[in-house]
Amino acid sequence: MVSLFINWDVSPEIFNLGGFSIRYYGLLFALAFVCGYKVEEKMFKSEGLSQQWLDKLWIYVAVATVIGARLGHCFFYGWEYYQNHLLEIVLPFQLSPFKFTGFQGLASHGAAIGIIAGLWYYSKKVSKKSIFWILDRAVIPIALAGFFIRMGNLMNSEIVGLPTTLPWGFIFIHGHGIENPELPRHPAQLYEAICYLISFAVLMHLYWRTNAKDKQGFLFGMFLILIFAARFFIEFVKEDQEAFEASMTLNMGQWLSIPFVLVGIYMVWRNKTPLKAK
């Protein structure tokens, strides 16, 4: 039976040259923005929208993602530490003389809040369109970006699942700080990545094949339901991110997901007239 388990023996580094390394996570993070930009570009062209709007949109998304994800990690998961180390909040990466070690502590719920805030500002200063009009078009490539980022987590052997006897359990050879690393575990990162890719496909179908984009807030609501409901249920097979979560009935990721799902349900309900196929 053990032979059915998957030995995940993938190094996080693509290559290391003289102490300078390129990691899969960084490459996939960059791909998330490149592919998201291309998807958004096609959508904007189909609606005759300005290329300048598109370029500024992705600058706002990129900045808001990093800032929101960093602040989310510090406030939601590590405030007990960061309240006494405030400077480290704005130093989310570590540099050595020869090696960039990457961001240390990002939270997807914080990224979501940051993106919503950034796009609200974008709607006021750049597009002059409704925030929901902007969100409906932005969340589709963001769902795809979520797929790439979770695949990056898989390549890093981080955010692992609980031990399992299922034949597709992963033994994370390069996992750091994993208790009982020899045990096969749920590939929680892969579960999330697949759910996010399916969410992207559903949103793309709704955008291109129905009148969903004309119902302001509907696609945004569907995004919140699909992404954060998946996150809520996958957390049941995921290791806690921080020690304080062990005493919680639901972990932090689940508590943070509930408001997003409820907002999503409301946004879909307020646009409850039937969808029409094109």
C-alpha cells in the first residue's frame, strides 16, 4: 500500500548559480500576473476598453495583492509577534549578499481584501466606473492567479495537508517544519489549485456565454462563493498555519472565509433574475 503514495521529491529551486537561485514559486507567481493580464486583455478588447486602463488595472492589482497579503499575514496570523516588531511588517523579504530568499509570510484573505480596496481606488481614480463593474472583470483572472500561486506552494512543499492513508497522499521530502515528515499527507495545495482552476473555467463560461457581466456584482459574488467555499472545506484536511489555531473550533482560514462566502451569496441573490445564454 505504501508504494501507492507519491514521494514529492521536487526541489523548490529551479537552479542555483553561485548562490543566486530561481525558485518555482517566484516563477509561478510571475506567471499568475502574466496569464491574468492576457486574460483581462482579451476581455477588455472584446468590450472596446482602453489599453491604458488595463495597464493601470494590473499595477493596482499587483501592488494591492502584495500589500494586502503581507498585512493579512501579520494581523490575522502573527499579530502577537508583529505588534512588538512593527518594522518587520514592511520588510516582508530577507536578503543575503548572494541570495534572494523570497517573501516571508503572505495570507490570501489579506490579498483579497487588499485587491478589493485597490480596485475601489482604481474605480474612483481611473475608470470612473462602478466598483462592481471593475470587480466582475478582475476576479476572473484572479481566480486563475490563485491556481498558479497554490501550485507554487506545492513546489515549495508548504501549506501541507493532514496525514492520510489515501493512495494519492504526498510524502513531502523537502518539507520544512513538518511534524512526522515521513507520513503521507493530503496535497491540500493541489486540492485548492484544482478548485481555483475550475472556478476560473466557470467564471469564464459565465462571462463569455451568458449575460452575467451585465449584472453588476454577480461574477464577483460567484467568485467569492466558489473560491472561499472551496477554501473553507479544504481547511478540514489542512495542517494549521499557526499554533494558536489548534484550540479553535474552526481555524483562522475558515473563520476568514465565512464573511467572503456570505457577501458572495448576497451579491448573487441581489442579481437573482435568471441568466440568459448568448
